[in-house]
Amino acid sequence: MRRRRTRLTYAGLAALLALGGWTAGGTGSAAATDTDPASAGVLQAMQRDLGLSKPRAEARLAAERTAMDLTPKAREAAGSAYGGAWFDASSERLTVAVTSDAPPATVRDVRATGATVRTVAHSARELDAAKARIDRLPAPSGVSSWHVDPVASTVVVNVVRDKRADNDVRRFVSRARAAGPVTVETVTAAPRTFAAGTVGGDPYYTGNVRCSIGFSVHGGFITAGHCGGQGAAVRGWDGTHVGTFRGSSFPGDDYAWVSVGSGWWTVPVVLGWGTIPDRLVRGSAEAPVGTSICRSGSTTHWHCGTVLARNETVNYSQGAVHQMTKTSVCAEPGDSGGSFISGDQAQGVTSGGWGNCSGGGETWFQPVNEILGRYGLTLHTA
């Protein structure tokens, strides 16, 4: 939330410089010094957006971090029988799916990690292969998205409710069913990206588009690809030159990275916008489906929700975007590119969705580790 004031007026800035500097296009509010994910602000946001009491929010954050750390171990234990994993909010434990033909020893090994085991019909590899076949189909605008659902052991195809009877939609669904196990569900509206025309305020601008910074990397920051093409110049809140889009991909993907200079520098911070203390970023461990997650953006600031699905293909009007994560967090134009974070772990950059923060909706993000790997970047961490 960089305000129109001198950047170097904050007590403790020297300590931040020891961490690597200030976020490119970052904030004028004090940077986070708390290391506990269950800070008062995070707990308040979870109570507001998830309807949890403070004790329940504290317990859930602790359980989610355990599940996050446990997921790779449980997946390795399941081997080829792995059918997916998710966080069960009712039991506050990680559930790992294994196929019905899994040897008893495999099931015991998965349970030994501390995860709950559920038997399913299809392996994650089978479901991913079915989704990959669907990814190759041309999708009409009445098809919103599709993703692997490990809980139901199927690929879910989401269709806009008032487009169900369209011939193109019915043809797509028919071809999708031929690709593998498919379940069709309806959604209220088609997804859209959350870029916005230039308005007064914070984050960064390219052309007449306002977007939000995702996460600092060494040498710049990552954001959404639909916010600017490679070579596009980036301006900060005050109109000064920040840097240049060095890489950008959209559609197909929705990610980009911006190199910074001209007196701007980077720091591992996500803005709390006065709702919570600004968050320090300490890593990028992936949060399982079912965990709580929060988003920071320049329009609607700080909001929280739940991870609903991973590896979802989202069918925007500009074209399909793959390997997205769906959440119940709301967003609005101008929030594009902003940070999704779970505790102190970076998750991804805001892409698009449907709805708003008055009536609710869903939002997708492009996972951070995919972006880092694509461009060979290193996340700036505390």
C-alpha cells in the first residue's frame, strides 16, 4: 500500500534492508515482523471470511501447516497408487486417496505418515491423463473450467448454468466424457480476468491497465501475464518508471515477471492493507485442497477463503489457462497479479474469477512454483 510520501521515513527500514530491500512497487506501511501465521489480523480475516471463532481459526492454521508439510511424504508413500490429497476441515487432518488395488503395505505406509487414507477408483495419474485429453479439446464460452477432483475421483467439468443446453456445450461435454471419468457441475457465471483501467491509488500500471504485484523475486517481481506483454514498461503508484516485463504468457498460462530498477528494490513482504500486519514471505510450500488461504490485492485489499481445486483449466474469453488453483476468495478488477499466501508460504498470483467482494465469488491463481521454474527465478524470502 505505497502511499504518496517519502519512502525512507519508516523506523526499522535498516532492518528490512538487511533482508534485501523494499518490495518493487511495494508499500509505505510498516513491514511485517511477526513470524506467527496466527497473528491477530490473520485470525480476524479468517473469522470474517470463513465464519470461524478465534480458537477454531488458531487450531485450523496449525493443522493446515501440519498437512502442508505432510503432503509430499504421504504422496511418496502412496507411490503409483496415489489418488490425490486434501485437507479435511471437519477432522483437521490430511486425507490421502489410494486406489482400491493398492497393496496393504502401501496403505500402512501412508497411514504411518499421519494421514487419513481413503480408497478411490482412479489414480491421480489416470485422472491427470484424462484432464490432459480434455485440455486438447476446443472449449466454448459456456464451459467455465475443468479440474481433477481427488475427493470424487473424477474430472469435474464446470458449465455456466444458463448455457447447459447450448449445442457446443453439449458436444464438448460428450467429448470430455469419452476422455475419462467426468462429472458435470454448473456454475453461476463465466470467469474473467481482474485487470482494471487506470485509477488513482497504489500498485503498478502498464499502459492503461492497473494490476497488483504478486511476490518479490531476486531482481524483480512476479505477477499475472494478462497485465502486460513482454517488453511493456511498468509504472509505480507515483507514475515513475519501475521496470519492464521480461517474460509474459497469456493465455495458456497467466504469469509474468518484471525486472526492477530506477531506485525501486525488492523485499519479501505481502501487504496487509491495515487489516493485518504486512506478511513476511518465508517459502512456497504448496497448501493442499481444503486449506484456508488469503489474498492481497490493490482493489479489495485482504480477503481469505479456501483452496477448492488444483490443476484446473479455466476457459477465459481470451483462451484457456492451464494448471490453475481455484479458491473461494473474492476479488475485483485491479486485483490481478496480486498475492495468494497461506501463513507465510507464497502460493500464487491472482488471475481471474467471477463475482465480487460484496456478493461473493471464486478466484483462480497461477501457482508460484510454476512461475519460478518457468523463468528460472528465485523467490525473495525472509
